[in-house]
Amino acid sequence: MANLATPSKAPSLRSITDDDSLNDLDSFDILPPGTVSVKAIFGRNKIPRYETLPENYGYSDMASDQIFCRYRYLMAPASDTTALPPGGYDHVAYFLPVRGLVDHPYYNESWPFFHISNYLGGEKYKKKYGMFDDRAVLLQSVDNYRTIASDSDLGKCMEGEDYLSTTTFGEQIIVNGCTPHDLCVGDVFAVENIHGDADCSELVLEISAPRVCDSVVDQRHGFSPPYGPDGLARRCNATGLGGWFARVLVKGTLRDGERLVRTSRPHPQWTLARVSGALYGDPRGDGKASWQGTVEELRELVGLPQLGHYRVKIEAELLLAEMENKVDEILPVVPVAPTDPAAELMVVGLFAKKPRPRIDELPEDYTDADYAKDQVFCRRRIVTKPIDNKGDDCHNDADDAGKYEKVAYIPYRGLVGSTAWHIDNVGYGISEARAILFQSMENYEAIRTHPKLGKYIEEEDDPTKGRGVGEQILVSGCDISRLCVGDVFKIADGLSTLVVEITCPRRSCYHVDLRYGTPKGLTGMKRHTTAHGLGGWFVRVVHEGELRDNMRFVRVSNPHPKWTVPYISKVLYNEGSVVQKAMNTAHWVRGREELEEIVNIPQLAGYEWKDDVKVLLKKMRGGGGNDGSKKNIKEEKGGGQFGVLGLRGIFFGRDERPSARKFVGDDDYKGRGLHGAYNNLIDGVLNTCVCWTY
């Protein structure tokens, strides 16, 4: 960081009265909607202990009180109609377009606010970002400070702080009476003429964007590491609590106690909270911008003429270009075809993740084996507006505020604002083919009527309440034998633009056994649902769109009628040896021609399906794998002879105690099976248990 010139003197501050203190916020006046009151105005102050900093210092060299150094303007309040007393008050705060606050006594042009650096000739920023007229003034609210101070995780950073004496976010104006949900991009505010004075200030401000905090905010408030996932900066960016920028439309003065009244609201749907959440609200992200909405919504946001350019609009434009390019390059074109009335799915439940209950009761180093049944696949039911409700935009319906949620799905991510395995486990690449997990009431009924497994779910709640196996969408009217890989579905009657494409059956994991308390191995729920396609199915999102209860999916394309969900599950997971079935891994006992047919299905998901089929096919082509006959199992370090896992050893005996097992194989695997949970994987079928490597 370049050296900054130091003012010759610091302003003399009068003491802040008790009425202005952080601890007496309840004394602030209650304002009518669309009105805020000015509580404090700040100019830039000199850095304390400036002479102790290194010659080429940066923010990392600074103490917290050396960041966002501000002094409060001391002026006669707007309600004081008497003459200004001699001394004790600063100049009136004066704001100009582009430049913002200019008339403070210790300002000099070598020590500017960042947003006006190129106004003064900073070619570096001018060339890259243009003029910062949309960042002329940074505002913050009492309400935002109050929210942060009361937060159980963030509140510690406000202990001992008096933000009305010196700001902690670097703002020039603090107001009272608004939250990020009350302010919108494009809102215009003018000074209210309280006394009907002819010389009332003509100042007019226009909101341009929420403030995007960087690591300096965390350093100022004592959070480490800077811009970490649990810090203040990223939380503020996701919620809009970091303040907001405004451009100055008409120059004018401002003083404590004056009110700013909203005179225009061109974009009521784009609140600061919505913009912040949509751009920076990814709960599993790294803090960088990533869109949590549909392409149409992003295109609408980018098109707002009032939206601030630096950071917000620039990053939104980049995301829009990226999303549009990916859709054009990767996603298939939806064919125009008549709907198939025999393949119609009715939406009966929409679900998102919810926190795991009683997490504090689990052991310190808990594993999945410590979960109770209700601690697996924790989901909450999402309540959407009835489809006969004509108010399509949830954000515009004030009467429905808080009553319904808007549910939208986008390519790659799936459900907007939520998280799932295909998003969390980025080490496997972007699993766009697993964007949404579907399940059907008919599949649950098939399990319920099973002679051995039915007893495990007979007392279960209605699946529409969220106690399922992790699906995001639950449908009814589904004949699973008619659903095929590659099938394309759209929403009937033009109620939504959502289009999805089936990519693969769901290969159930061991959590399904944990969820229902069933045995592991051949007699468990995991193997049965995988082998018969009853675990649900994954889809990719071809075109984003909203979804509500009772909307209907209708099939518009059926390119691979042979490869139904049950059939592809059967040939890859239910035709091998007993051990192969128990391990729930892909295997092949048929001819090579049909295996190549599977590989050539372009819509088939890679992870767990096409990738495994390619391994099987490679072994067949190389002569080192299964050629269709049922050969004996032999040890092969590089990979199983009949599957995608390699046999490493065998445990002998049925005793559950690890110490009672005799292991034949590598020393690294003594006394434990795959994940430690499969030591008796085929209990009731064989007296041996195999240990595999990935």
C-alpha cells in the first residue's frame, strides 16, 4: 500500500451523549415506511500511530483501530433552529456527485476515499472499472449494527464498540430505520423539509448496490483468518448487512437528525438482501460471487441501469456470460414434441436440507454409525404458493411475505439456495447430471409391500412430510418401468420454464440402511433399492425454472426406451454373484455389445454409472476382466476382476468382534473392512467378508 499523507491535526470531538450510545438503541425514533433519519456523519481521520507503521505498510501491518479511521461531524442538529454556537461544531457536511463528501476540514487529495481515487486521476482504477459515481457515499444503518451485535456468533466483534463515535465499517453516513430488506437498488431519497424552510437542502441520493466487504472488514473486527467462512465479511456479503453505496444525483448538505424520504422505487423486487443473497449467499461457496437464481433473474439484475458497476455488476455480468455459454455448449436442445400422457408426474412434495437434530448429543468424534434414524437425510418440507395463485413473483407479493417460499432450479446446482452432495463434493467435478434427486410415492409403496423390508417403514411418517431418503422432489403417478435414461420432462400448461432430463437411477448408499435400520448386505434396503431402481433417480436441469406443489411434469422426449430405470439397475447391480450383489458395485455378466450400448448413451451420468461402465468395458477389451462368464474371484491389486473394486483380503468367521477375525491380505487392512462398516457385509449369506479398495 502506498504511503498516505497525514493531516496536520485531528479534529476535536465532543463526547457522544448517552442518547447516541450503542447501548441505548431503543431510544431511536420509529419512522414511517420509506423514511430514514440521519444519526451520524463521518469524515476520514488520520491513522493513529501512523509513524510506527513500516514504510510500505499494508493492512496486515495495522491494528484494528488503524483501519477505517473516521471522525464524527459535530454539528447543530436539524431540530436546532437557534444560531450555531461559536466553536464546537464542524462545517456542514456537503456532498457532490461522483465525489461524495468533500467539505470536511482535514481532507486532502493525496488521502482520498477509494471510490474517488480515479476522480482525482487514478488511471489504474479508471482504466479497469470506470468512474465510481455509483460509490459516492457509503451508508450503514443502526438496524444492521444491531443485528450484528445480537448475533450469537458475530456479536463479540461489537463488544466495547461505539459506532456512533467512530464507525467500524468505514461509512460516511449512519441512518436509523431500515434493513437490507427495506432498501432496493434504484431507490431515490431526498432530504425531508421538516420545517418548510425555503433553504432546505436539495441533496438527493440513489441506492446503487449493497456494499461487498473484503478481508479488511474482518481485520477491523478481529476475525481470523481474514475473509474466512465464519467471519463477518462473508456473512455481511450474503445478507447485505455491510451497508450500501449511493450515487449523489443532486448536490446538497446533510446534518444529524435530518430525514431522508424515499421518492422513487423503480425496482421493488430487487432488495439489497435479495441481491446479496443471490450473488454471495452460497452456503458452501468460497465467498466469491456465484449466482443463486435463474438465468432470467440474473439477466434482469444485470439490466438494472442503477446497479453499481464495481464488483456487483461486473461480477454479475461475468456470471451471466459463463452461465449462458455453458448452457449453449453442454446442455442438450429440448426437442419440440407432443407430450406423453402415459408418462406424467405430479409434484407432491419439495424438500431442502435442514440442520441435523440433537447434534450436540453426539460423541465428540462421532461417525455416521452414531446417528439415530431421524438424524439421517434431514429434510424440511418447502411450502410453495398454490398454482392457482396468479401472483407469480413471490418477491412482489407483500401479503404473502414469510408464508411461502419460491423454489427454483438452475443448471448444475439444482435447488437455488440449498446444498447437496453433488455440490459439496467438488473433488469429483461438477456433477451437473445429479442436480436434482427425484423419488416417487409408488417406489415407497413398493418397498412398504415388500415381504421382508416392508416392516422397516410401516410406521414411517407420510413421505410428503420430509422423512424420505434424501430426495428434493417427490412425485406421484409414476410407473418406474416407463421412466428411461434420457427422458426429458417439462412443466404442463406452461406454468414454468423448468425442463429436466433423467440421467441415471439413484445408486443407494449405506445411509439408506442407517435411515431405516435395516441389515447391511444382501438383505438390506440399500442393495434392494439399487438393484430394482427403487431408490429414486437423478436429473440434470436443462432449463431453469420455478416449481410448486401440484405442478405436473410431462414427458416430451423418450430417446432410449430400452434403458428404463429398473432395467439399467438390474443389468449393472443385480445379475452378478452373491458377493458382487452384496458389495453393491457395478458388475457385468452379459456380452460386450450391450455394455458398449450403455457407454454410448450421451445422457447417462458419469459418476457411479458411465465411469464404472467404462472400467468394465476396458477390462473386457483388454482381456483382463470379466468376459461374461462367472469366474472365480482372485486377488488383483489393480482392480476387481468382476467389478470396479479390487479384492484385498478375506475375513473368516461370523464373529462381530474385530479381534476374532483372521485376515488374509495386506497388513494395512488388518481387522477392518471397507469404511469399517462392512465387516459383516454379507451376514446370513456367506461365512466370509471381503475387503475392497477403491
